[in-house]
Amino acid sequence: MPRTPEENERIRKSAKENIRAAAMEVFMEKGYHGAAIDDIAKRAGVSKGLMYNYYKGKEELLAAMVNKRIDEIKEVMQSAAALGSSEEQLAYIINGALANVEQRPREFRFYLHMQTQPEEDKVLSEYSQVLNKAMAQQFEAQCGMFAGLGESEARARSLYFSSSLQGAMLMIATLPGHYSVEKLKQQLIEQFCQ
């Protein structure tokens, strides 16, 4: 029996996600420039030809990863914005961010590394700028949340919040298992959501 268009679409999406996930693993291990298409195809368990059927090359894979990360950031911010109070919104961001980095520390380090690439690296710098723009939008949304708390210096408070949260995420990602993520969540919530 032939596949339905829905089944074909599901298979296509699954194959693309499998290749994207394999590329992420290879990029995390070897770096973007050290990764080879052969490595990615092998990790994904597909032929190079099939991989090229879905992605034109490493840069298109990197773009797909960055776009997925941006979509995740937008989803968190939209879900937070839908909550009733600024306190709930900020607590949601804290809980989600720390849970995410606890589950995927290597991926967090990959994006952090990418965001700090020198401008001479044209490929990584381009995607770093795209990711940094999304982070700037997140920061602006957080400023609104702090304004909702009645903070007279909402931008400064948001900067302090972002710095504290990013610092906690960095420590969790670089030294997994050394910190109680639940205690960190609670401390950040007490400091910023009361």
C-alpha cells in the first residue's frame, strides 16, 4: 500500500530532524569548521546523497539549528508572556532556562561559543548575529516584565537578571552535577520574582 502524503511528510520531517541532531553532535565534538559532511551523514545513519536531498551543506544545517534555537527562545517568551503576572513570567523563564541547560549542557555551550565568535569568521559570525538579535528581543521583553514589577530601573534590573541567569546556566553547563539546579532556581526566583 503506498504511503499517504501525511506519512511522507512525517518521514521527511523525521529524517531532517535526525540529520540536524547528528550535525549538532558532530559540530559540538569537532567544531563547525572541523566537521565534515561525511561525519554528519555517518552519525545520522544516512547516505550523503540523502543528506544533500534535505540540506545543501553544513551552512544550511547551521542555519536550521540557529532557527530552531530562535524558535525555542520565542516559544519560551510567548509562553511566559501569556502568564498573569511579571513574577510568574520571570519564574517561568528561570525554570525553563535552567531545566533546558541541565538537560542539554553541550548544546548550550555550543550556542554560547557560537555567539562569541570573531567577526573574521564570516559564517559563524553571521549566525551569531542572528542569534544575538533574538537574545536582544528576549532582553527587551524581560525589561517589560521588570517594569511590570514596578522597577524604576527596569533595564538595569533586566541586565542583572540576565547576567545572573546566564552565569548560572554557564556553571551548570560546564560543571554538570556540581550544583543543585533546584536550589539555583529557587535562589533566582527569590531574588528576582518577589
